[in-house]
Amino acid sequence: MSPLGLITGMKSEAALLYAAAQDGSDPVCPMIAVTGGDPLRAETAAREFATAGAAGLISFGIAGGLDPALEPGDLILAEGVRLPDEDVISTQASWRTAFAAAAAGAADGMIYGSDLAVSRTDDKARLFTDYGVRAVDMESHGVARAAREAGLPFLIVRAIADPADRTIPPAALAGLGPDGAQRPFAVMLAMLRNPAQVPALIQLARDAKTAMRRLAAAAPSVVNSAPV
């Protein structure tokens, strides 16, 4: 049986998948890439997995909420992704249905794939109003392009970190390195320059922790999943 190709933005997200794979019963270990919130790097990794014989591709990690109904920690199993050029690529319906049975309580709907961080509430509201997309991330559209090019099924499994009514403080955007590692000193330096961000950073950290707990619960279903 061929392995899955799993693409994340952060090392902490990938760590959840590695832990689930070590504890799982599936003898076929998935291929996992960390792409640092870079859509082109996500697309390249997904293409490499396709070339290596991946059975399917999954975009996994946190996302920003665009739909006011979604709260931190809500899991979204997206029906597809709207690209920045307004193209839409759908996930595989049969695989999505099978996965939903294993991940009870996941929301549906569309994800928006953005080349840039969407941090302001007015930008979130505009995307939700204009396109009806429920969440946003920076990897899923790259994975979707590679999947379509290779003729592979793909899924999007994301947990909401920052909800629609919350702006991401600028200091937080400095906290992710291109290798997907956390950069706490960069965040601290940005905080020192603008201490008014501290309350928002604390709230974001709480929300992100909630999202990561939800991803940890979903990780075993991800690594043991298979296209159907």
C-alpha cells in the first residue's frame, strides 16, 4: 500500500502526525513535509510526494476563521479550496465522507487559500462575504494544485486558531520561521517594540493551544486514513 503525503505549515503540527504514526496500527508510514506557511513550498513538497508514489495528499494544520460561527478548536474538513485567482479545487468527496465518520463533529465548507497572512478582521469579513469561504490557510491551495496536476485525491483537515472577530497582532506574524519552527525571540522583540500587543498575543496563544489539541485528536485519523 502506498503512503499518504501530509503537508503542514509548522513543525509543531508535523510533530502531532509523527506521534500518531508511531502509535498507529498502519504499517505504512506517511510522508510528512513542513513548509513554513509558504504556498509554493507546500506545492513543491506535494509534487515530490506525488512523484514518490503517494496514494493521496492531505493539508493538515491550523487555520484562520472567516465564518463567525466557527470558534477556536473547531475542526473543518473542507469541501475544497478557493485559490487567489478564484479557481476552485474540490477535495475527494468519498474520502472526505469516510474521514468525517472517523472525525465526528467536523465542519464542512470551503477554505480560502491565501498567498499572504490574513490577519485583519475586515479582510476576514470581506473574504467570507465575497466568497462564502469559512476559513483560510497558506498551504492548502498549493497542495490542491499539486494534487490536481498529479491526478491524486486530497483532503484538507484544519482546526480554527484565530476566529473571524480577532485580529492577529503583528508580533505573532514574526513567530514562524521559513522552516516551520517557532521563533519566540522574534515575537519578544516585536512585543518590546509595541507592548500594546501583549493581551492579543496571550489570547491568540490560548486559541492556538485549543486548535492544537483538536488537531492532536484528529491526527490518528489522518495518518490511518486512505483514499476511497
